[in-house]
Amino acid sequence: MSLDEVTVVIANHNYEQFLLGAVESAAAEKPGLIIVVDDGSTDDSVRALIAGMTDPAHDEVMEIPFVRGTINGVQINLFSAHQSQGPSAARNVALKVSWDRTKYFAVLDADDRFLPGRLRACIGLLEKYGEVAGAVYTDYFQVREGVRFRHCKKAFVKRELLFDNMVHSACVIRKSVLEEVGLYDEAMRLAEDYDLWMRIAKNRIILHLPDALMNVNEGAWQLSRRSPSEAWAKSTQILRDRHCQSLLS
């Protein structure tokens, strides 16, 4: 199975200590392309990633400048925003600049890691089910202070998605479903992935692969942990108001 039409999408904001490892884990899977969008980091994320590239050079696509290089033989395109616009905007840049060469987008958070075989397993499942399946997510290992725990995700159930975001932010998404439902909502800085899964679930299924194929780092640096509970409650209520009728029908 060729992964030439798979693009890995990584949005980064001040994850210097994790970013290169995330990219290397993605490159080990041998996708066609890895797009990193740095969302206005104030640390040395960009410099550290460029230092890890082979033959970095400046280039341009859609009139947007970027740095192009390779890691483990896989092309890495690094785009840098001067000001943070949030993860939705960063991921959307990555989707747009690689749109014409991609069939599947594999989203990876900048502080996480793919484990060997993840992309091939996810793409194989999507191709098995065809267009009825819009995306696929897997189980993973939670990593807290160096200790790893197996996290078993729930199987996807359309109605239950209103009450539990069982789908992880790092999905492999079929491009054709994004043509149908649109990209990430850039007005949302929290639960932006939850909104996308709800839109996909209206007309497609989301597959669950019950194999632990990622390491997910958890700590105080994460936006999800730094955001107050009131902000999360407001965001999820907006999503339920927006999608409740369609998901329950």
C-alpha cells in the first residue's frame, strides 16, 4: 500500500521540546508529505525543527513562503505565522497548501507521537469501508511524567457524540469528506476538532481502530489543561446547540 497521497498535518505553538520528535515519528511512517504550521511560537520551535532537517531551503506555494527540507527521506514543509491564530487556522493552512496532492490527511498534535504502522493501518481501514467512512481514530498510550498508560477509546456512536467526544483530535480524515463539510472552524479555539467530527458524523461514519498506535503526552503545557472549565462548557454547549438536531435524527 502506497502512502504517497497521505499528508500529515501538524500545528505547533511553543512545543519546542516535542516538535522534532513528533515530526520524526510521522516521517518514519513514510507519508507523501508532512506539513508543519507554526502558530506564532515564541520559543525556538522553528529553529529546532529546521536544524533537524536535511537540506533546508526556502520555497513558496500559493504565495505563502515556507522552509522545505527532509527528515528520514520524507519532505517537510514548514510554514510560520507571525501571530497566533489558534489550531484551527494553523491546520487549515496545512490542508489548503497540500490540497491538490492529498487524498487523506493525518492530523498529529505537535506534542504527540505516531507509533509504527499507524498510518498504514488507518488508511487500510478507510479503504476497506470506502466513502461511507469519513475518518478513523485509534486507541493510544497516555504519557504522564514518563509513565505510559493504555487508553481504550469508545467505539463511535453518532448520537453519543453529543455527550462524549470519543474521537481523538489526531484522526486520519478523507479529503472528500472535507470537501463536503468544510475545514476547521477558525472561530473556535477550543473543541475545534469536536465540531469537525460532529459535522462529519451527520452523513458519514467515523471508524474506530482498537489498537494503541500513538503516544499522547499529557501535561500542564496543553491548551486543553490551561483553559478554564467555563470556556470548555461554553464551547461544548455551542456545539450541541449547533448539531443536536442533525445528530439525533
